[in-house]
Amino acid sequence: MTQATRTTGKGEKPVTTLSALARHVGVSPTTVSFVLNGKAAERKISVETVQRVLAAAKDVNYTPNALARGLRQKKTHAIGVVFPHLRNDWAHLIMRGVVEELGASETVPMIVCHHGDAELEARLLRSLVERRVDGIICNPLRNGMDRYRDVVRRGVPLIFLGDAPKGLDEIPCSAWDPAAVHLAVEHLLALGHRRIVYLGSRDNRVISEARRHVFWDSLRQAGLSPSRRDIILSSTSEDVGDGPLELLRGENPPTAFFVEYDDQAVSLYQLLDDAGVACPRNVSIATMGGSPRSVSAGCCLTTVSAPVVDEGRACAQRLMSMIDEPEHKPERAYVHGGSLLVGQTTGPVANSKPGSRGTP
């Protein structure tokens, strides 16, 4: 006798289904279902019958058929979670929040990654829909209007995690409040920096653009007049290009950089270090995110830590409410929180010029 294949007698079929278990015990499948789902008292099923069903289920090592149950309930009790990557502990912390929110429910997450590839993301979304997941959490690419709308059109609840493409207001988004940018900028201003350059990715999504507005407004509130040339946008969230060095070589060079992503901040620190620009002696760097990379590049970056677990928890909570209440259409919501962690890359405005260890 092996797991899930124990027979009830010579020549009888294995007890691998609820119906077979019911025949084995001598009660109806409905009674077995109520007992196994904890509804025996509600249905006034005798204690003796409950004990017989549970003992028989344990004896044959019975495992419920989740697929069959899902077909009956018109739910698979599975959700899709679409990430760009699994680097830097971010996805792990998001999933920690998701799993905590799912709690003791039967819903399980299916994790996939698109790695920035639009065609791959389209295939993954289609595959999740075909597997009849109850809903999808997606950290979206910049331009995916048609494929995201197609998911919704097929009746699958969809919520964006972290950011949202413009023009898709009908799809809710749960994201870290872009106002957190102000914490880093305020820190740089308090250190005496007056020309601060924003370094980010060329991203037209809602939250990324909002962060640039918060940066801009923070400088204006301090009485400064920022210039458009102090916004440098690179092709990816890791690339920095030569723009920072060109600015440092010019007249009235910046004394500080605010970097939207800590991956970019690490790349900037390494670029400046290779060029002989001392940080923070010559120029300061502040960023946001607080991923492990921010302390693994030979320095400890000044960063605003993200409430990543809370982001995952909030996103899962809102998705489950959309699944349970299809008529409920939640709007964009921000997850507040995060704190400034002062590292080794920010300091007061220095008297020495950039390149004192060598010309950048």
C-alpha cells in the first residue's frame, strides 16, 4: 500500500477521490466534503460520523483533488505574480508580504519573471490566464497597454505592483508613495547642497514620473530654481551613462546626486570612483530602495528604505478583495512608510573640487 493508492479490499479501486472515500466509509460524498471542510457541526453531522471520516481519510492518506474542487467552485485558488527579475531580495520581500496576506487561505502564488522582455511577458500573462488563475499581480513594463487590457477583458482581476503605465486608470495599482523622495532630497538640502542632479531611468510610468515631480517640488520649496538639465534619464534602472561625469567637468558642477534606484546608485558610485571622484568628499549620492546592493559595493549608500513587505501585503489584500468582490474596483493606492538610512555617501558640501584625486 502506497500513499493515495490504498485499496479498500481485494479487487477494489484505490481510494484517491472524495467519492471513493465516501464509498469506503459508507456515507455520501456531500457528508465527506462537509467533514473535510470543517462544516460538520454546521450541518449537524454526528461526532461518530466525523470520527469515521477523518480516521478513514488518515488511514488511506487521502489528498483532496484541488483541481476538481476548483472546477466546482469556479476558482483555482492560485494567483499569478509577475516580476521583472528576482534580484536583490526585492521579490523575496514582496512575496513575504503576499504570503503573509494570503495567510491560512488555500490560495497559492505562481511566480514568473519577464526579465524586461515584452514578448515573454505577453506569453507569461497568457499562460497564467489559460491556467485559470484567480487573479494576477504584475510589476508592469512601460508599454503593455494591449496585453494588460486583454487580461482584464478575459475576466481575470489584475493589479499593478510598484508602478503603472499611463492611460490604464481602469487597472488598480499598489505602490510605494513617491513622496518618499522628499526624505532624501531634504537630507541633501540640510547638508548645504544647492545643485542636486536627479538620475533615473527613462520611464514614462506613473510612479516614476511622480518621483521626478516630488524631486522638483522639493527643490522649489527650498527656494531653488532647478534646471531641466539637472534631470538625467538613462535607458535602464542600472545604466548611468556619461552624463554625470560631463556635468562634473562643466561649470558650476553639482555637489550631489539623487538617484531613483539603488542599482543605478551603485553604478554611479563605481563610475565616480573609477574616475577619481571621491564620495562624499567631492560629491554626495543619495538613493532609495534599500536593497542589499546598497551596502555591497565597497560603500554604504545613503538611502531611503522601502516598505517592501508592506507593498506585497497591500497588493495581495487588494487583489483578493477584487477576486471576492468582482464588482469592487479599487483605485490606485500608495503604501506609506520608509525611513532615511544615512550611509557613507553623503556629507556636507566640500571645499575641494571634484577630481581632487584626479580629474574626472
